[in-house]
Amino acid sequence: MSALRVARGATGRDKILKFEGCYHGHADSLLVKAGSGLAGESAADSAGVPAQIADLTLVTQLDDEAGYLETLKRHGREIAAVIIEPMPANYGLLLQRPEFLRTVVEEARKVGALVIFDEVISGFRAAWGGMVERSGLRPDLVTYGKIIGGGLAVGAYAGRGDLMDQVSPAGRVYQAGTLSANPLAMRTGLATLQKLRSGVHTLLESRTADFTARLSVILKPLELTVSSLASVFWIHPVSARAPRSLRDLPSGMAERYQGLFHALLNKNVYLAPSAFEVGFISLAHTPEVLNEALQKIEEAVRELR
Ligand SMILES: *Cc1c(COP(=O)(O)O)cnc(C)c1O
């Protein structure tokens, strides 16, 4: 919400471009073709969002250069910012081709639109430097949340110096809130980041790779498999290649996932309750914990067959 305000303030343009299935929080402009709690809903838009606000949000498909370029050609000069989850993780885990992400960034620049990487999930998780570090791309603004609060309520954005200079009190883009820079949340976030800085990403990543490799073997009889990046994983139906956009998702996914979810819950293994939600391996998931989970998943698969 605040990053969009900066982008609009800096460019003097009103429209934004987002990708179907990407979720960017509960602000009005962004509840259009979103994921997360709206994933799998036929009516993706929330009630209470004025049509005039929704009309400023253009939507295109992930993994589709042609559609993206066409939208830029038509509306490029009106677009303040292109916003994307560089690791889309709110409609399953839709890992993007590096060339697609590069095109998103480079072509936006050509029409004078800013690029916002929404790293609320991937920030400090995909790597210490998030997807910015992993992709080597340089967006104009980056948003953070979740990890940076260590479980408390924080959102943050960062960006190019000249853009951040536009934020009040230095500039004319308003930024404030009762809970802004809340001391308790800041202290918790700082403690979390200090822990993360000590090189735990490599450990988490190898633990996740081991877990997901074994998990996909176990899930094979149900024709399910696992995609993962860093410490994030997602269980989905076997297909020729890992899904990259909503168009790659087979129908009936939710129903197929439900059986597995409930069988596991009965064994005290609590996966995300939606087929479109990803899982996260954390430092609390020791090899012992993960082994026990895999054992129970194996039992559940046997029962389900
Ligand atoms: C959770 C999330 C947000 C933030 O959502 P709010 O609940 O509105 O703060 C933004 N972007 C992504 C990618 C998220 O996963």
C-alpha cells in the first residue's frame, strides 16, 4: 500500500500492473485477481472495493511475455508500477523462469514504470537478500513483511534513494501510522534478523532439499509431487513440468489435497489447510522432527491408497 503510494507519487501516474494469482496484501487496489485467502475462489475480488479503484489495477498472467508486452504497449505510459512476487507463493509456489522476471523488469523500465518486488514472503527467506539477491535483478522498490517482524505485525518497504527521499518528512508522500515503528515489533524483528544473519540459510535450504526429495518419493502413489525453493515447498499434482501460472493448475486440486490434509492432521502433522498454500521449513524443524513427519506421511499415503 505504501510502496504503491511512493510509486504513484514519484511517477505522477495512477495505474498499476499486477499478475494474476499474486497476492500483495489487503489494500483495495491489490485485491484484484489475488491469491492467498482468495485463491481458488471463483469471485476473486473482495466486496467493498470501489470499481473506480479496481479499474486502476491492470492484470496480466505470470509466465507470459506476450501478454505482458501487449499490456505495456497499450497502457505503459499510464502505469506507475509493475508489482510482482518474484517468488509467487500465494497460489501454490509458481516458480518463474529467470528470463521472464528479467523481461518484467527491463520492459517496465522502457515505459517509465517502476518495478516493485513484493518480497513479503521471500524477503530474508529465499536468501538473506531475498529474490533480489537470488535473481540478480534490481527492482526500484521492495516490500517486506512476515519474517522481518519475527511474528509480530510489521511491514516495510525499501527502494532507490531518490524514491525514498520522496517519503515524508523529506518528501511529499505521506508515511505514518499508529503502529509504525512499534518498538516491540522492531525489537522482535531485529532479533530475528540477527539470528538469520548467522548463515542459517544454507542449513535450511539443504534440510528442505532433503525433506522435499524424500517427500516427493513418498507422495508418488497419490500422483502428487513437491516443488521447492530455498526453505519453501509446495505439494501439487504430478505434471510434465512444475506449474508457473494459474493456467498450469489442474482442476480438482483442492479436493485431492483435502484427503491428504485430514489424514495427516489425524496423525498430528499439520500442513497448510489449503491446496494453494505453501509450506515453510523453519529452524524448529530439526531432522528428527522432519523424519517423524515423513514417517507419518508415508503411513497416511498407504492408508489413502
Ligand atoms: C502476506 C503478504 C502480504 C501482506 O499482506 P497483509 O496481510 O495485507 O499485510 C503482501 N504480499 C505478500 C506476497 C504476502 O504473502
